Amino acid sequence: MTRWHLASLRLWIMLLAVVQIMAGAGFVLGIALFFDHIPVTAALFVSTGVPVINLVLVGLILGPQLVAQQKLQQSYDFVRSLPVPQASAAAAWYTVCLLAGLPAVVVSLLIAEARYGFSFSVSPAIAPAVLLTAFTGTMIGYGLGHAVPNPMVTQLVTQLLVFVIFGFTPILFPAWQLPHWLAVVNWWFPFGHMAVIVRAGLTTGLVAGIGSSYLIVAAWGIIGAAASAWALGSRG
Amino acid sequence: MALSIAATEAGQSAGEWSFRAEGVTKIYGKTLRANDAISLSVRPGEVYGLLGPNGAGKTTLVKQVIGLLKPTEGQIKLGPFDLVADPDAARQLCCYLPQAPMPIDSFRVKEAIELTGRIRGGGRAEVRRRAGELIEALDIGGWADTMGQRLSGGIRRLAGFSMVTVWPGRVVILDEPANDVDPLRRRLLWDQIRLLGQHGCAVFLVTHNVMEAEKSVDRLAIISAGRLIAEGTPSSLKAGDRGHLRLQLMLVPDAATPALPPWVRQHVRAGHNLITTIDEAGAASGIRWAAGLIGRGQAEEYALGATTLEDVYVRLTGHTSADGPGEA
């Protein structure tokens, strides 16, 4: 099934890779244009938040849009009629999303080091952080694609998610820069926490409260997976 | 041709792999009966037509067979398997070609066929051999390495058929398989459908095309408003129309339906066509009437012939197979 997903993305995998890298590089380099001299902490926050965007872009945004497209083109029933266990199909899609995000993560980090002149202190904690962030992003997107019956609603929600994630979640900047109420709201959502756990694997002493962040990101991953399992197992 | 059947390992002989639907009812919401107590059985090797107008409930029935919907009541069984209780078995044992285009824009034809065969559990070498056989048999070798987005509708349809049947289950469900396929390859396609039957698959053919179904199916069911209203061989269903003829008139565009003589047994208007059934003994009167309509400029031509399955379909459903509701 992984080969099926990879082949189904073939027409735009190159474009996707370019968009991923441009998005990463764009944020890393673009934010610096707002300042005469960008503070090191701000540069670190941006540079360690960008990998989260790279990791969730395909699974969270593109994934549900592809499912919505299958529903609109009425090919969804064929895909669902294939004898693939739900867990295998989800694992295959997760693998593809992870593979699609990792190269851009590496490029974004290298560009950040070159631009700002610092070195990341990469620790083994980066591995579970990357795997869990990609998993949760993919599962939320998977749930959104399969559990929302109306594909037009799915497409609208994913577009809203792009707007909300880039503008109003503490991924590229610290949560304390948000208005208090918005920081509180964000605490219950996984995106800021994804940045916390990824940041913890790339820096030393920049973030705290890693345990609760892992829990919240994992909880959202489970919610997304459960919603997908419910939707795919539901027989109307 | 070495066609493998996915479930052979279960140790069942072909005769024990009958498909049975018993009292299948699907109710949406509280009142919409999409299927109403449908019972039918199909033996391995049979090509079984499911005919009916749009909204009759054919797709709902198919989706219950392949495990995408659960019947509100009733049972669906295939050999030793209860497909309602075990939707995973349904997906393993039944393969489905939907009417919608297959999602193969970014796949090469041969790749899509082989990948589907592998997903359905076929071994690499056997799937490759069978894919090659299908590609050759359907005469689509010129497109084997072409991306799906560059295919014409007909070739895409044949690629879809090959994907579904490269490693078929015990039941093969084909929804309008010949749509968009050119007449030459259409014959090759029907040959392959018959071969599936000969190799022990039970083939469901879901179609509006009554004329084509008449030539291709062993038995058929006509479904209307969620109910199975007739079932049998094409000949047995036509038996009720023995002694009758079909008189079809092509009316001039926008002409009103002419007044019908009292000896016209039934009629249906579909676009410019007025299809009537008359007694064999009244053939001469029918010809005079039709010639009179042409003479008065109300009709352009007529055809008189034996009744067909289409006439049975019209009589039972009030629709023509072109699927416009008839003005009966």
C-alpha cells in the first residue's frame, strides 16, 4: 500500500518537495527580514518550529484533501474495497507523509545554521519527537479526510487549518507572546506542543514541560487514529 | 490461462462457493428503504445481471456485498463466509469495479494492474503474468506504460477492469464495465467477463444496458424502487411477451405523442422514440398506422421486430434502459 500511495503522489512529488523546501526556507529566511538584527532566541524559535510545519504539511493538509478529492471523484469506494487492513493502510500513509517531510526538515535546519550561524544540539530525543509529530499530524488529517462526510467541508477545514496554524499557534514563536486566552486555548491543541518536543530535540535549555507536551501530542494522535478507525469501520 | 482464485486455499470446491443474499434490507434514516427484502443467489461461474433505473438500489446492494455498508436486516453469505459479520472477508473475496473513473492518474497502466494484484494478495510472478495476459487479451498493450492521466475513457475503463480482475476474488462486481469502450475492444471485454465465469468466479454485472446484458448474462434480476421485481434467464423473462411484437417509432423532434390505437398493448416514450408492444396478429395494422404517421409528418421512421428484454424492462420498471423515466 505504501507503493500505491507513493505512486499516487508521483505526478506532484517533485513539486511537493520543492514547496516543502521553499516553505521551510521561506520561513527561516523570511522572518529575519522583519528585524535589523534578529535576536538569537527568535531565530532559534523560528528555525526549530519550521520542521514541525514540514512534518505535518503533507499528512495534515494534503492528505485530507486527497481523500476529499477521491470522494468527489467517486473513486473512494474502490480504494475502500481493497483488502487492506485499516492499520496497514494508515501505516502506509504515515510512512509516505514522514518520507515526504524529512528531506525538507534537514534542508530547513541546514539553511538555518548557515543563515544564523548557530549549531543545533541534536539529541536522540529528536527521533521520537519527529516520529510523533508526523504521526499526530498525519492521523488528524487522516481522521479529517475519512470522518467528515462532506468533502467540501474537509477542504474548507484544511484551508482554515493552514491559516490558523501559521498565524495563531505557537510553532514559530513562543507561546508567551500570544494573548493569555489564546495561549490557554493553544495549550489544549497539539501544534504548539509539537514545536516544544521538536525544539527539545534540537536545542538545550530553550523549552520546558516536555512531558505534558508529549502527552498532548500523543493524545491528539490517538484521537485522530480513533476517528479514522471509526469512520473506516462505520458501515452506515 | 492460469487464473487463480483468491480463496481456493480454504479447501472449498467451486460448488460450495455460492453467493446468497437473503432478505437484504437497507433503510437510511427511518423510512428510506434503499433495498427492501432482496433475496437472490448466484452460483460460481454464473454471470448475473443486476438491472434497474437510477436510484433503484443496485449500488446500495453492491456496497453491502463488499462490506462498505451494513444491511439493516438480512444476510449475505459467500460459501462458508458471512459477509455481513465479516467485512474483511468481503473485501478479500469480492472485487469491485465502480462506475466512476479509477484513481490512476499518476500510475502507469501495467503498474496499476500489478499493484492492485499484489494488494489483493497475488504473488509477484503470477500477478505479472496475469497482468500481461489481460493487457494482451484486451488489446491495450500500446498503453501499458502510459500514465493514467493520458488515457482515453475507454482505455482507462479497460485498465480498471484489469486492475479488478488481475487477482479476482470469488465474486467479481462490474458496474457498467463497457462504458466508453470502443466496439472492437468491447467484444474482447465481454470475452474476458465470460472467462471469469468459466474459471469459477460469480460475476455480478450492474448495468443499464439491457440489450448488452441480454447477450451476456446467464441470469438477471430487475430491481426497481429497492425491490427485486423479476429474476430469471433472459429467455424466461421474455416468455411473458411471446406472441407480441415491438413497434418502435422515431417521432419528429418535439412532436407530441400521437393518439394510440386501442390494440397497442403498452407504450413508453423516450425522447423522440415511441416504443409500443402489439400482438403478432396485428402486425399489418401496426405497419399501416406507422406508415400513416410518417405520411402525416408526425414520425420519421419505424421498426417492427421481436420483443426484447428491453420491452420486459420497460413493462416492469416504466423506464427505458436509456434511463429516462418513460412516459408510459
